Amino acid sequence: MKFSIITKNLFNAFTNANKAVSQKATLPILSNVLIETDRGRLKISATDLEKSVTTWVGAKIEEEGAITVPARVLHEYLGTVKGERLLVHTEGSMLIVESENSLSKFSCVEALEFPKIAANTDVTNSFSINAKDLFENLSVVCFASATDDTRPILTGTQISLDKDRISFACVDGFRLAEKLLAQKQAQEKALSFVLPSKHLLETSRILSGSQKPVTIGFLEKENSLSFEGEDIFISIRQLDGDFPDYKKIVPQEHTVKAEIDFADLVSAIKLAGVFAKDESKIVKFELNQADGVLTVSSETPEIGESKATVKCKITGDDMTIAFNGKFLLDFLNAVSGKTATLESMGPVAPAKFSVDEIPDYYYVVMPVRVQS
């Protein structure tokens, strides 16, 4: 194999492929990236067997070939080496890279050792979504996924297609977030997939700069979902198990509704967080309808206490309700807007939050029981 390539382009391609390199590889070959020529371009692939990334980059190909290279070492090299272009060729099991003022050799492994990964020709049941929409919709739900593997299915995001809309939903047993997105092209049949949230969010970040829509499809043999953008193809294996029927706990009615200035609410909860240092990080809301005031407070005996008042529009009953402050901040850090809305049936019922500038979106969080 022999080719020349712009250094920056190769570095960028490697950066994306590196996202699928196994950090704790049980198979040594999974610490490598596969480099091969493909119809006049360079094709770079990596996998940890749960997800894979294949990306294509332009290069001047002089000789066809393929080899696998230690990912971490070559990526570090590409981020350090000087020179606009690189000359690259193989000699046996060595990859030799020449820059304007250096020559480096990398010990490699034959391409035949690299596992076969999914290709875009294997995709079925595909649909398209704007790359920016994919990132923005996942960004406002993935924070609500579980972060431990006690119940692996809760670490995932459920992507559901039903007629002319897509649903993105995450739930961890204490909270849930769902975002709906309208689709111009209706689906013939309902589909549902659950994929690891961390892989999905990372994939959406990689694809967010794509100028063309992202094509999402099903890889039946691999039990994976694929994401194809501009010069990149990513697959993520589905999680096993049944995703919770979260619709059952979404409040359909409310006895109190508060419309709160978003920036003021963020400020009040951050202030309360300074003093909410107990295990549940309890932040208390007191809604006074007559005065149109929300009081946000927290207390830890060993530290002290804090109270902040926020003017808001309240309809319905007065109410005192408490939450895990971290759950509130996770939500507020993931979204933005001018007004946040809280709806609730009472201090022990699930509370529903939404934001004026994000349509078809809600966040439900279970309150914390506190002594009167």
C-alpha cells in the first residue's frame, strides 16, 4: 500500500474512527485501526464489537493495500507531526510515514486479523433525519439515562418510529425525558430500537457537522442500528431487554402549574445546590399562588441553608414539593429557553417540566419525600 495525504484530513478521520477503538480490549487487534484503499480513497475502520466507525478520506493512491495500525500511537503521532502532507507506504508488517522533516515506522498487524464489521450495503428499513436535529433531540434526553449497569436497558435511549414522527426517550427509574420529532416521510410500519445513550450521543456529535441528512437503518445480522453521514458510517449494537412502558407515569393532568423565568430558575437551583449536600441533594419548591412566588430552598445542618424567591405565574393550588437538585440541574443544563413550566398533581406525584422553546418535549421527575 502506498499513498500521500493531507495531514489534517488524516488526523480528522482518525479522530472519528478512534471513538470506536476499545479502551479495554480483550482482543489485542481491537486496539488497532484498519487502514485500506477503497476505490481511489482511503477507508479507515475501528470497532470494539459493540460499535464501529468507518470513515473515508481523499488521498492520492499509488498502490492498493490494507493494514491495521495501533490507534492510540498513530493518532498521537498525527496530532504532533509537522508538515502539510504525509507520504505513507507499507513494508511487510511496518507502516512507514514520511513528513517534511521526519520519518516514522509503526509496527502493525495484518488486515486479515481485523474482525469483519457491518457495511452500508447491509442496511434495511432506513429513514433519514437532519444531522443537527439528531444531535439536538438526543442532547435533551440522554442525560436522563441510567449511568450504572444494574439494569443495562436503562442506560439506553429508545428510538421509536410511528407513522410520521420519531420519539427519543430515556428513563432511569427516577426520571424520564422524551422528545418527539415530526417526519416528512411517513413510515410504513412502527419500529423501535434501544441503543446505549453514550454511544448515541457521541455518534450524533460526530455527525452533527454533516451537510447531508443522516440515514439511519437496521442491520439485522448484527442486531445493530446504522448511521450514515457524509463520508462516515457508524453502527451501534442494540441493548437486550424490554424498555419500560414509561407512558404510564407521564402526568396527563395537573392541579398546579407554574411558569417560571428560565434564567431565574437556573440561578435559584444552583444557589440551593451549594447547600444541598445530603445524599438526596434535596431542593424544596414552595409555590404561593396568591403572591406569584416560587421559593427554592435547601438545607444541610453541617453546612447551612439557603432560600431564593423567583417571581412566576402560578395557576391552581399552593404546593410544597421537593426534588433531587442534581436531577433538576441535569435538565436545565441540557435545555434552554425563556420560560420553564412545572405541572404537578401534588407533592408525591411525578412532576412534569417543559421549556417554551423546545416543542414536543417534556421531562418527568419523581419528587423526594421530606418531613413536614
